[in-house]
Amino acid sequence: MRRVVITGMGAVTPIGNNVAEFKEAMFAGKNGIDTITKFDVSDSKWTLAGEVKNFDAAAMFGKPAVKNTDMFTLYAMAAADEAMEQSGIQGKIESDRIGVCFGSGIGGMDTLCTEHQNLLEKGARKVSPRFVPKMIYNIAAGNLAIRYNANGPCTAVSTACATGATAIGEAYRTILHGYADAMICGGSEAAINPLTVAGFGNCQALSTASDKDNACMPFDKRRNGFIMAEGAGVMVLEDYDHAVARGANIIAEVCGYGSTCDAHHVTAPDPEAKYTAKAFLDAYDNCGVPAEKIYVNAHGTSTPLNDATETNALKRAFGEDAKKLHISSTKSMTGHMLGATGTVEAIAAVLALTEGLVPPTINYKEADPELDLDYTPNTAVKADLELAMSSNLGFGGHNAVVAFKKV
């Protein structure tokens, strides 16, 4: 079997618009959640979000690109540019040996809302001819393939909030089995708008908190819903021998992937956590690393069901050793980036591994006696890590876990 490594990473997040900014803010425990500015929330029950800040798409891509492209794709392009530059693979691989596996939980929701309003107010003739190619959720993958002349496999995945992790895992398998030598993979989301917020809010998924420092509280007894966020994460994965042959800087190795489905409920995870645990075990298979040297970047949404289920899954997978794991939820700082969250949190896991530093779960104040693992409350902790895992659970019962080790 081939070995698969990471040679590039890029991120656009509520706590930094590149990996360096994200890394510094994450380890410092910076809160990127604040009052929504994208629309008027004066009459809304849900007023907080993790917005990307100071992102000048026109300066990066030009005004025509901004006009013709939904923001979820622009975020994807910015993150991918960073990852591809770090990788240095452009021009050093045959075009049909590099592919794309990229997704979004929702796609171009802003475009959908805008054009629907045009239809209602102005009639069918005023719906933009760019509507469909701006909105469809595969278009970020397509744009990345065009941008980097990637003629290999190009797949768009959507497993709701597990999308970013699924994209990494499926890209890993694509290289592992020889269908490509490198893959651009990840997820993006830009859906902080009245319709999406109302939709998630009315299905009782969102927190109604107005205090940004007591809103996203993963694993805390007070947790009462997630905070929506936006952004993008991208990894460049590459066959190990190919990376070595071209003298690439190798960041870490992808060493495992678990993908399962609860097949239980459209929105709620299965509280028994049998198949969430299996995803962890499948990713961990043959790693042989003791629990005290493992970091888990948990899905940790700050919802009552998710955090309890994930804790249960870790106990099922690791038994008594679960209490030795280093665990945290970086959603406490970024909010829930939906389709982007899996890749951004995988980047967080890799940074923890390479830096030997566990990022904190901020806003943790009141322990839940039913949730009794080490969630790294409020302050980053130094640790001798040999393995990092990132887990994500999505509506529909999707579970995805990716694992990384040092090279």
C-alpha cells in the first residue's frame, strides 16, 4: 500500500485568514464568535456567528470573479491558493495525476437567496444566468480543478457537517489505491444569511445566547446549541514517494480514515454511539499509539446530544484509556463552519501534532458529570503527541474520522 502525506495546508476562518493566523489565535484561545454583521439581527432570536473578517475577495481575485462566484467558492480558492503555494506541487506533476475532492454542506446559499428574491420581486427574466453555476455545491471543486489544471479525479462530496473530513478521507483513499498521485481536498461554507440561520434555529440546533463568551461551550453542562460559522480549509495530499522525489516539505502523514453512518435519525446522532466509535476505531486501526500520546480534535458542537454522543463514542472505542486522551473542540473559538469544519479542524489536529501543543476548549466553566474526559479547558497544554485525530458528525448520521502521524 502507498503512503499518503500532507504537503500543503490553507485556511480561511473566523480566527484567521491563513494557517499562520489561525494557528496563533487557536493556541491563544481567541474567540472568533461575535454579533452577526451580515444582516440585521435586531428582531432575531439568533444573533451570534463566527464570521470571516477582513476578507477582501476583490483584491485577491478581481471584481469580475466576485460578481460571478459565490463566496463559498471564493473562500475555497483563497484556502487552496495557500495550500498549493506551500506544497509547491504546481508544475511538478502530470495534470492527470492530480485531482480534487472538495465539498460543501450547503453550497451557494447566498446566491440562492439573492436570486429567489430577484424572481419574486422582478420576475423570471431577472434571475441571473450565473445562478446555477454559482450555487451548485460541486462548483468549488470544479473551480479548483480549473484553477490548477487538475485533470485527475474531481469529486464533490457532501456529508453535511462531516464534509471536510470526508473529503480528506476519500482523497486519501484515491491516492492510496493509485488513482492519483496528489489531491486537493477540503470543504467550504458561506451561509450566514437570514434563511439558513432561521432554518437551523427553528430545528433547535442553534444557541440563542447573546453573550459571545457564553455561547459556544462544548462539553460544558450549560451547552445549548451550536453557533454557525463560515470559511474554508484545504489540504494537498500526496503520495509519499512522489513528494520525496520532488523534494517537497512533508508536514505529516495521513494514517487512517473511518467512515460510517448511524442510520438512525435525520438530525440526531445515535446516543449509543456504536458506529461513531467504529469510525474512530477504523481510523485508529494499526496505529499502535498509546492513548496518552493521542490528540482528538472533537466535533464538539456545544449541543446536548452531540457532545454526549461523542464522549460515549470515545469511551466505546478506547475503553478506560479514553480518560488518557487529549481532547478539545476548536469550535469553541471558530463556531461551527458546517461543510468547512472538518478540514479546518483536521488542520488544527495536524498543528497540535507538529507543535506538541493541545489547543483549548474555551468557554468551559461548568463540568457535566456525564462528560468526564479531558477536554483541555480554556488553556492550551503541552503534550508529547504521536497521533492526532479529527472527528466530525453530520446530519443524516454521517461519521468521519481522519488520523495523522509525524513522518
